Amino acid sequence: MEYQNTRRTMLGEVEVVRVLEWQGSFAPARELVPGSRAEVWKDNEDWLAPDHWHPDSDTAVMALQTWVLRSGGRTILIDTGVGNGRERPGMPHFHHWQGDFLGHLARAGVPPEDVDIVVNTHIHADHVGWNTMDVDGRWVPTFPNAQYLIPAADDLHFGTPRADAPGDGAPTDDDLVYADSIAPVHRSGQAVLWDGEHRIDDHLTLESAPGHTPGSSVLRLASGDDRAVFVGDLLHSPVQILAPACNSCFCLNPEQAAASRHRVLRRAATERELIIPAHFSGTGAVRVHRNGDALVPGPWLPLGVTP
């Protein structure tokens, strides 16, 4: 029987496996997406609730998930979740997190040694955590045979000491994330930095989509007649499809993030790309369409069914 935390589909010649680490209520809706109007949520309650929004508590529902791709004989992970046992004092959701991510991967048929490529769409705590694991008190790469593709702009930003760091010398959460999840990959020689565009194979290409972080990226899939874009944190809620000018509270450069979101969503509508996000709960995949100057989501595609 297929494990409940994994869902599979085929897009052209690429197998896509969804590995769900966690999903549930996350934060008040307009704290997560501060620029969004209450009316946008309420007017779309019929499809936002309950997978993406709990109206009674006005709380956004989110997921933490990794996408496993099997393409051209290689196994590729897109983002690696939170990681266990991390010091994240400023991130109460992730501080000392304990989960069964490696168990989920194993039940999906992905032992760590079989992973060929790890894609970090950007350097945030919930996208790089399982890059490494604690072995006898040392952080070492979880996937010993993998190349780790890391946006160069993020590596520079998060790996450079901040001029605005606290005066007490205490490490920030960003410092801790880089130290336990990125620096060990550099030390092992497995990090590959890229900028602009990076072609993985005939079906998969990474492209910069900055704003959420300096190096935020999306991964495009084109195989046969199928098209998809794994959007990382370009979108935290499907409300942002209706209101693409609205950023999440985590975007470092709001103007740039909104511009990237508009560009990627417009192309997805034009080219009929399936939107595959990092944080949508529910089925987790949706197409977008133009309605005049506006974008609207739909249809939603249940994973495990070839669109």
C-alpha cells in the first residue's frame, strides 16, 4: 500500500513524488499575506476552505513538502524541509523540530544514498533543513552522493556576516541555518552554486525568481506535452494567484518578489504550466488561467492522477 505521506504522478517522462512532512494551521491569514484583503479570502471561501483557510479562526493552512523527481535515470529532491533538532529560537514552529522525514522518503522508495541532486530553491529554514543530519554531534550531508544546487545570490547573502547583526554577538536564525544546513555541504565539496539559469537535464531547468530572497528560484519541467513549474516560496497561499501583488510576510524584497510572481504566473497561464508549490495544502497542484487582466486558479489536480 502506498504510504499516506507520499503521492505520485507522471509528467511526461518525469515521475513526481510528493513527500509531505507536515500540514496544518500555520498563522492568521493576513499575517501570512499582509497585503491581502479580507474580502478576497471570504469571497473565495468555497474553494479556500478547508484546505487553505479555516474561516472560523481566519487561519491560513499550509504544508511542508519535498518534491522527488525521477528524471533521466536520476533522483532529484526539490527542497529538504525543516530538519530535526535544529536551534531556531526565533522560529517557534521549527525550533527543536522532530519529524520522520527520512522515514517518509524511505517509504517513497528513496534511501539517502540514491539521491543524485538536491535543489534548494532558496536558503530558508524550511527548505534546507534535511540537507544535513547530526552524526555524533557534527552536521554532515544527509545525501552523501548528491550535488546540492544552491542559488549563488542566497549563498552570498546568508553566508556573509550581517552588518546589522545583534550587538551581543549571538547568532541570528539565518546564521544558524547557514551554519548547520549549508556550510557542511560546502565543506564536503558537494555544493554547486548557480546564477541566472541552470539546466539539470533535458526536462528540468532552474531559473532565478528573486525577491523572496536574493536568490529565490523556480524549477521548470517540460517533458512531452506536460509543463509544470515548482514555485518554491513564490507562493505561500493560492490567494496570491488572485492577488499576485501581495507578498508573504517572509519576502525580503517585496517589490522584486511581486514582479517575479507576476512574471512566473503570467507565463504559467500562457504555457499551461501546472503550478506545483512548496506550501499549498490539499492536492498541492493547480493550473492558472487568465480572466481579462486577472488570474484565476483552476482546475485543481489531485496528485497521483496524470493531468
